[in-house]
Amino acid sequence: MKNTLGDLNNHLFAQLERLSDEDMTGEKLADEINRAKAVTSVASQIIANGSLVLEARKLADDRMNADTKIPKMLEGGS
């Protein structure tokens, strides 16, 4: 399993393509809409988490102080 923002972007576009299938109707379409809602919800949380990590990194860079400690959970995964 890949876990990059690029991969997330690819998944979101793939979901959009599935939703754009004009031949999909009825229960299949309803299922795909529910899946899209779930994907959107998870993607939003991933993006929010990435934004938090970026803000923490900016704070650390701005401070450039040895006394400034960023909590481990906010460190980037590089």
C-alpha cells in the first residue's frame, strides 16, 4: 500500500471517474456515491493531518531554537 499525497490525489481522481460513469444507475450508483462520501471523509482527515504537520514544521523552522521541541506525533514522516 502506498501512502503519499500523490497516491491520494490519484485515488480521488479515480473516484471521480467512477462517479462520472453515465451507465451506472440505481443501486450501483447509490453504492458508489456512498463510497465517494467515505473516501472524501478519509481524504479530508489525511489532508488536515498533513496541514498540521506542515504548520508544525513551519513553527520549528521559524523558531530555529534548540529549546523548541515538536511533539513526536507532529513530526513529518520523511
